[in-house]
Amino acid sequence: MVTPIPKSVREIWKEWNIRGIILFSLALQAFLIMVAPFRKRTSNKFFIFLLWMSYLLADWAASFTVGHISSKQNDDSGRDKGCYANNKADDIIQAFWAPFLLLHLGGPDTITAFSLEDNELWLRHLLALVTQVLATAYVFIQTVPGNILWKPTIVMFIGGIIKYVERTRALYKASLSTFRASLLEKTPNYAEYTSKAFSKDVVQGHLKEIEIVNLAHYYFQIFKGLIVDSILSIEERDESRKFFMSRTATDAYRVMGVELNFIYEVLYTKVQVVHNTVGYVFRFLAFASIFATLVLFYFVDKDDFKAFDVRTTYTLLLGAIFLDAIALFNLIFSDWSVVGMYKYSKIRKSCVSRMLEWLLKLQEPNLHNSGSNLFNRRIRATLFGRWSEVISGYNFITYSLRERFDDIEIDQDHVECCWNGVLINKIKYAYGKVTKCFTKISNIMIDILGLTGIVNELKYTIGYRMNEHLWNFIFKELQDKAKDAEDVKMAKRICEAKGSYVLLKGMKDNEEEIKELVPYIDEVSYDKSLVLWHIATELCYQNDFISNELDPMKDDKYNNQLYHFSKLLSDYMLYLLVLQPTMMSAVIAGVGQIRFWDMKEEIKESFVHTSEEAKRFFSRRGNGKGKEKEACMDILAVNTTIKPATVKGDRSKSVLFDACVLAKKLDQFGDKKWEILSSFWVEMLSYAASHCRPDSHAQLVSKGGELITFVWLLMAHLGLGDQYQKEGLVRADLVVRKEGHCSCFF
């Protein structure tokens, strides 16, 4: 039978497939342990894709190699018929490599799960653990007797099993059902905790980095139940509320940044199974087994083995030691170790404490844009930062202008009757038709492949750096709401507000005028309201920028900040709506009433209809790419004395000219409109944050982090939400949930 693959290629594959893939597996392990921590510092799609591919290939490479070693031992075809000794030596050393693959299947400490769904597959990994251990044992047994590497093979086999068990147990403990059951564990007593860790003047004064980590760990132990939508007690609410109401915005951000880091590590790394006494013992045994294997292999007579196989074995051994050394370094200098060591007063006064403080200082968030050098802004944040500190934006007008050329109708009669430069005009016409056709075909292909969201994100997403002034503003707005939320009932009412609460409360001097804005919030769905107010904000922004009513060089810096806050938050909320529909579907449908796929389509439909009308409008007026100011002025120039619904009917899903009407109403407030818009967008953001599914927030911490997750956690700390009940009801709720959970592993 003739095969398309040349015989020489097949011979090379038979000779080098196991050797090549096992080295490739080691390279993947090194890549994952070094690069996986960066996933919480960036939302870059290419990086996330590369990490995802490496995560999947790491498991495939190890499983494939173990199976291939076993099948090769049973297959005599292609072997050296005249040299039994060579075949035996190959079988022995490849059987010795099999436990290394168990080590690789255990994965690095820095990534056990790529997504939350991986944790739910812990039973599959348990089955894989059993089958891979049996396959490795089978490979080894086939080389007995006569296996001179039986001692180092058994020792490495022990280390491989420990690492694989660690990963399976980490997945099990991070699964949501097990995580919920763990909430029954007793939380630390705050009074006792602070009396040991802090003095009163330190708690009320400036917080050092080590104190930030300890406070974050304490609140993590209390609020980690938010991930599984658990109920918290009124006592916990009051305690947290008192602390965060008394701190500065920067201190709150620092504490929550570390708190979210604890959440990330619990859900996506091995931290839960390593940072305890049993974990330390087994980690020592695993490292000792690798080192002992190296010593045993060094003293074995290796004359019968190929030189390349010997070098490959040393590479695997030294690579395993190197990876364990990195894991040990991460273990010692982690936030969890800081919490563990800070319980001892002697350590708090030693040089170890000063060194930890210096290392933690490198991870401090950089919210100060002015005066930051390149190291602080780029290198330090990339290498040591906890989160990306980037706010993504998506602008409706920019998107519609860049996409609008699809709708341009080229006037063929004008081209033919043009007496000067007829050929050039015809070439331009042909080029336009080809470009239009190519664009439509590519858009259809992208849509079929389900890549529309990814392509749009790459093309249209704008990245803003997290700003101290913006965070201070958001923090103050939520603090003001928390002051009004004296009881749980009022807190729930505030959380249900989608913009009208803050408008009616903050603008009492213009109550009648403000009431005219309320229908644009309360009488439309959340997604339409968001698109409508986003366009209105952009129209006001471009109009004021053109007319210099809000000149960045003016002394009125506060209004200038509100001007930019409104623009940034508006773009960010549209980014969430259009490019994070999975998250926003729960917000729009309502908690407990989610029609997931239907709601995603409804979100898309609302945005698309408005965008299509905008593209047609811009095409007729010749507005193109980079002409946002002119486009906005053209929209504002439209006569809107007659309501758009009167012309288009109530069934129209476009809100373009409704936004124009709203922008003109807002413009009547003068500079005060920026107070209205900035407060409105914070309320829209807080509404979305409190109504997203908790697991959506948990997913975001593994993708660079998002501002909405910080707002979600801050609202919980300030007592804004519906997750609080009296102590007795909390325990009853947990017991009921516990009884419904079946714990059958470890």
C-alpha cells in the first residue's frame, strides 16, 4: 500500500517521536509555570489564546507519550531485529521516562484550571489519574526483570503520583459545590485577629503592604462566599462597612486587589492543597523523590543507553528540579506565606518582614499617572502587578463610522459622465466594489466561525489606564450610597436603581428638568438605556470639546475630570454590553430569570439596529473613519421637535435619535450635565456589578481583572446588596446547601 508520507519521514518519526514529545512536554511545563501568573495581569487575546493552547497541549503531550511508550513495547514492527540489547535498553529508559509524564500531568502550581469549568471536571481527572498510573505501572512491569533503572523509576513514580494527586485535589477543592461546603469552616474572629496582628493606631493610620495582605486575607475568608452566591450575616456586613467607610479609596483598592488575588489563586492554582501542613510534607516528599532519582540515575551504569537518551534523561531531571525550585520560591514569597508568618511577632520585627515588605511594594497598584516613570508604568506592572489596571472601552460612533463603508452606494452614472479622469474614476469604482464584496464575504466567514466578538474587540477596543481620580470618584459615589443604606431593605432598593436614584437625589434644584430624563431610564430596558445614554454622552462630549465649553486647560479641574469620567465609563459600559454578553445577559434578564442564548441575541439586536441606522445616516452625509466630531455634530443638527417614535413607530429598536433628543435635554443643564452623567454611569456600573452572576466575576479574575469586579466587591464590603441575613438564617442556609452536596473525594 502506497502512503503519501515518505518512508524516511516515517522512520524519523518512529525513532524520535517519544524523545521529541517528552522534551516538548517539559518545555510546556516550563512555559506554563513562568507565564501562567501573567494571565491575571493582561486581557490580551493572543496571550490568553497561547496560554490556552499550552494548557491543552500539556495534558495531550503527556498522555500521548505514556500511551505511545506502552504501544511501542508491544509492537515489534520497526524494531532492530538483530539487536535485542538495544531494544531492551530503549524499553528500560523509556519506562523510566513514564513517571516524568505523571509529573507533567500534575501540572505546575501556577495553573491547575484554565477556566471555572475545568474545576467541575475533577472526576474526569480522577479517572485519568487512575488510568495513567496503571499505564505507567504497566510500562514499567514489562521491563522487569533486567531493568537496571528500577530503583530510580520507583522513586520518580512516587513523586509523579504526588504531583498528579495534588492537581486532582486542587480541582476538587475549587469546584463550586466543594467550595460552597468549605464555607461551613469557622471564620476568624476579627477582634482577636487585629489585636494580634495590628495595634489600634496602625489600623487607623497608614497601612503597610504586609498589613494590607493580612487584612485582605481576613476579608477573603468572610467574603469568599460571594463566589457561590452565599448569604452573609448582618454582623459581617456592619463590620466590613465600618472599616471600608473609614478608609481612603486607595487603601480600599489595595485591600481588594489582594483579596481578589486570593480568590484567583484558590480557584485556578494549587494553593489550597499546598499551603497547609499536609501540603508542605507532600511537597517535600515530591522534591526529595526527584533529587533522589537524580542521584540514583547518576550512579547507574549507562553504557547500554544511547548518549542522546542519557542527555534527555538529565534534561528531564534537571528540568523537574528547576521547576520545583521555582514553585518553592513562589511558595515562600506568596501572600499566603505572608499571612502565615505574620502571626509570629518575632518574624514581624525581623529582616524577613522587611524583605517581604519590599517584595510586596513591587506589587502595589500604580494609580498615579502623573510622574510615573517607565519602570513603574510598564515593567514593574508587567512583572509584579496583581492586575492589568486597564479599563477597556468601546465607542459606538467610532464603530459605526469604521463599518459604514459597507453601506456606501457608489454612483455609477457620475463615474461614467465624468469627462476628466474617467479611467481613474472607474478604477476607483472597481476597487470600491471589490473591497465591499471582500468585506462582506470576510464578515460572513467571521460570523460563521463565531469570531465576530473577538474581531470587533481587536479592532475597536480602546485601553484606558486605571486612574486614581476615577477610582476616588467611584469610591465616593458608592460611599454616599452606603451612608443612605442604613438597613438591608434600603441597600436592596439602592442596588436596584439603574440611574434614576442618583439623578433624583443629587439634583434637587432642577427637579422638574431631571424628571424629564427619568423616562429614558425607567421606561426602556437596561440594554437600550445603556446604548441610548452612551450615544448621548458621546454627543455631549464631542459637542463640548468642539465648542471649548470644557477646555482641559481651564482651572475648573473638577468638572474637567467629570467630563472625562463620563466618557470613560460610558465607553466601558458599552464594552461590557457588546463584548461581554455572557456577563451582561444576567444583568438584563434579571437574577434567577435568565434566558441565556435568547438574551444574548436580544442584546445584540438592540445594538445592531441602532448601529445600522447610524451607518446609513453617516453614509448619506459622507462621514468616514476618524470623523467622530463631524458625525456627532451632524446628528445634533437633526430637527428632533417630533419624537422619533412618532415617525418610526414603537416597534423600532434603534435609539439613535432618541439619544439625540436626550443629549439636547442634557445640554440645557450646562456644565452640571457632567455631574448628572458621571453619577449616572457609576450607578449603571454598580447595577451591572451587583446583578452579574458571581461566577462571571470569578472568571474575570483569570483574564486581567475588570473594574466591574472591583466595584462588585466594594459594594459587598459597603453593605450594598441583597446577600445579607441574620446570623441564624445564614447558618441554616449553609447547612441546607451542605446536605445537598455529596463529598466523595479526599
